[in-house]
Amino acid sequence: MFASFGKDPAGKELDTLKQSPNYRNNQFQNVVPTATLAEDASIVKTLWHFINKPKSNKPPKPLPAVKTDLKQSISDKPVIVWFGHSSYFIRVNSINILVDPVFSGYAAPFSFMNKSFAGTNVYSIDDMPAIDVLLITHDHYDHLDYETVTKLRPKVKHIYTSLGVASHLVYWGYNQQNITELDWWQSVTITDNLQLIAAPARHFSGRSFRRFTTLWSSFILKTNEYNIYIGADSGYGNHFKEIGAKYGPFDMAVLENGQYNVAWPQIHQFPEEAVQACIDLNAKVLMPVHWAKFDIALHPWDEPIKRLTKAAKEKGVQVTTPMIGEPVVIDGVYPCSEWWHL
């Protein structure tokens, strides 16, 4: 077995996971029935499309980026710095949080697969300050990268993640005592003024042929002054309204926008649904992620952001569209240039 595949929960750890109300019929379950592939989708046809991806899947030239010194103070307000796809850095109340980092240049078990776009690898582990919180939403390769998390280990103080994901991390050398797993609606106090809450998402998990062995989650990052929703991967569903009712309003919703397809409509939301999810959450500003680094789906690389900004304008939703590395300051600076017009 290749180390990058990780290790699924087993033994006493698996016995503990089975106590979760979200674990039924020998696997984790979504809140509502969720198919990873649409009933009328053809596996053979889908594979053929992947083998013959259009050139528009990739940008015609290297993407622009900004190099921000993350080791220096940027603002007294919460700051978010995006690294492309679903990787980003948050500093709030002097706490450094790193979400789903992928700095290896690929999102797959092997380096020749799912390579990142030209221009998107301007940040490396050396650019990271000490990480107080490493947040891993779920165990897919484009969110939990073996090469990145193993090299990050000396800088990471504590990991917070979904149920079962610790099995991979311990297998890769992390100390179990430095990992906190959360089930949906569980919370943990990180500091006197920083709380993390796990919430549902509509997705799935798995790094090999087995799926649903670990949980997938969205998260709420809450202080006395600010409220940030970390959306992770999710198809659209009523869970957004439920989260908004329980924990909203939000100052910022970081939401998935990309890698969708009519063949798998329930596990990745479409751009227009991301806008509606922002409304459901009662969030002031929408920051779209899960695009502009990997061509994991079949749509043109810039289609997600074009569709989302159009829908957001129609619905009156404020969107921030930073370049990779361009700081977003909550209640301060919301970059909104259309930099994707290359």
C-alpha cells in the first residue's frame, strides 16, 4: 500500500466512530440521501469525457498571484489569504489557521496526476508561519495532501478535523494527542475568544476504493466579534439554512465553487447554488474557492467564477474575488477585480 493512501480507521478507533449518530449501515451518512453519481449518468461516458478533456479546462497562461508575507501582521481584523482551490490561511486574534493545504503541486495519490495550473504554486511550506490550527475538512486528496501535511508537521501545534481523519494523520507520524476530531454540531474552545464548530456538509470521503469511512464537515469559526463559515465541499441542501439559523449571521462565507457536473449534482454545488447557499447562511460576503488550481471536473477553468459573479449580481450578494495570495480583510478589504480575464 502506498503511504499517500493513508489508513482507514480500524479496531477500537472504528468502534468509537460507530457511536456517531451519523454512522449507520457500516458507513458515515449524509443528512439526506446523496448519490455520488446521478442515476442517469453513464460511467463509461463520464470516463471518456475525462480522458478527452477540452483545452478550456486549463488557463491559457500562468495565473496572476500576489506574494504576501504571512509571517508579518496584515491587519488587526481577521485576514484570509487564498492559495487556490480550497487552501487558505486565516489569521484571527493572532491565531494562525491553515485550511486544507495542498502545496505539493498535485491533488492525487501520485505526482503525475491532477497537476496544478501554472502560476498557482507561489506559496510553499517555507512561507507558512507557525500554525496554531491546521483544519482538515475531509480526507480527499485535494484537501488532505500527504506530502504537504507530513512536511508541515514541525510547524503545526494542533489539528482539528472530522471524525476518522486522525487515522491517516497518525499513520503519517502525527501524535494523536495533537489531533481533535469533531462530529457534526460538536464544538471546541480554542482560546477564550475563538470557538470552532463542526457542521454538516453534503459530500463523501475516501482515499482508495473504500468510501464513507471518515466524516466530511463544514466548520464555523466564531469569535466575540466575527463569525466565519468554512464551507468545504458540499452539494446544495437544506443544511445551509439550518446552519444559518443556528449560527448565523456570518461576516464571511467561504464556499465551494467549482468541480461540479450534471453527472454528480448532489456532491458539488453549482455556482448559482453557492450564491443561494450564501443567502441561506445569512452571510454578508461570499468568497468562492475550490477553483483556479486544478481541473478535477470538465468545465472551463474560469466558468465557475463567471457564473457565480453573474448570479451574485442578480441576487444582490457581495462577492470578494482575490487573486491567489491577495489578502481579504473582513470589514476592511474585499478584492473584487476580474483578474481571470487573461
